[in-house]
Amino acid sequence: MLKKISSICFLALASVGFFGSLSSVNAQFTYTSPAPDPLPVGESDRSPESLAEDSESLIMGSWDFSYSITPDNNLFVTRIFVAILNQDSIGMASQVDCGRAAYRFITVPYFYRNQEMPGTPISDISINTWEYFNKNEALGRAMMRTCESAARAEGIDWIWE
């Protein structure tokens, strides 16, 4: 799946968004429920969407993502992200802990030099280790948008503190 999404990413780039909400939830750091197991991500025939960009990278995300809400109303989203860095890119399947602004890789990320296939596994990166994301960088903003999209799917307006 990761290789398929990554290869699709290089064929076409598309971005579409929608807005609408019913109720609001504030992201917070006081959640107590443990992270659920990451849910599988479905396959889409749509090209990945552009989520965020900065001077160093363009972050794309698979159209399909999965999510779950814990009993304490925290939101966990699983999605495939592709970071395009000039001619190179990195494909990664991640689970995002929206309430704590953290993520973990759920599979080994792949590095694609000059967008060539197949990619090279980045084996020195920890899997299932939570890291906080920086909301001011492209990957962090892409993860924030992912949380907001999953919340909207539940009729919730996810608000960052």
C-alpha cells in the first residue's frame, strides 16, 4: 500500500477540501486513554492530496485514512504521508494522536531518491515510538489537517490550543 500510494504521488498531485462542522472539541494534553491499534488504510484510486508546504518540503496525504475516537474523546488517525523534498521523497504510514499533537510510524518509512522505484527502507527510524510534531512545520500542519478532516467526518470541529 505504501509503495502504491508513493508511486501514485509522483503521477499526479491534487488538492480538494471541504468544510463543515456541528460541534467543537479542543485538543488538549490531558487524555488518559491509551492509543488504539492503528486501523488499516483503504486504497483509493484518487491521487494523494496536497496538505502542507514549506521551504523544505511538500507534504502529500493519501485520500483514504482511518480514525478512531477513544473514550476520553481523543482522536487517532492513521494515514499515509509523502514528504517531497526537491527530487527526493519519503513515504511513511503514521498514526497521529491528535489530542497530544504526536505521531508514530507504524511501518518502516521509505526513501525515494530522484523519485525512483523501489524505495529504500529507512531502517534506523523507530517504529511505534511517539514523537511530538511541530505545528509550524509542513509535516505538523499536514497532521493537523488530517486530524481536522477526521473530526469533520464525525461532525466535530477540532480546535487546536
